Amino acid sequence: MDIESEFRKRVPFRLFKRVALTPAQVRDPALDLARTTAKETDSRTKEFIKKYGMDVQVEVDALSPDHLADLFLVAAEPYHKPELLAAVIAEEAERRRVIRRYLTAAASVLKADHDDDE
């Protein structure tokens, strides 16, 4: 089983989009990625070549952190909803205010009970 299949099996995400390393990125000469040839002795090599059409391996860290961040931001942009984020932040702030009021009231009651015991 390959890494992507294992990942999909283990995480609860409904949407999964590979942003790096894609076969197109591996083939892109402009990225100038360090490549190694797949090991002929590895039992997974034939399936790898069949699946990806090449016997080249590239580590994801061959891409710079800045390039990876850019790829992620571009891929995530269609799903970013500023208005939804603002609504969630406002709801969280309101919940914090309510909790703070309850805690303040509870602290007053506890202090009054403590003062009565003295």
C-alpha cells in the first residue's frame, strides 16, 4: 500500500487533494528537483512504474518550504470563507463572555459561602 492510500484510510477528511509532490511537479524541469531512480530490487518498483509511468523518486522535502507553503495556500484558497470564519470567531467570543459571567457569578457565590463560614 502506498503512503497516500494509507493516509486516506487513517484520517477522517472527506476531501483530500494532493498538492505536492504530484507527478506533474516531478516531471517539471523548472523545479530542478533532486531525483533518484527507483530500486529494481524493491518489490514495489513495478507497481510504482505502472501507476506513475516513471521510475523516478523525489522526496517531498526536495521542494523548498516556501514553495510548499505557496502550493498549500493556492490549493486551500477555494475553501477559505472569510465570512464563515468571522462568524465562528464572533460565536466563540460570545461563548467566552457567557462563560466569564458564569465563572464570575460562581466565584462570588463561593466567596460569600466562604465568608459566611468564617
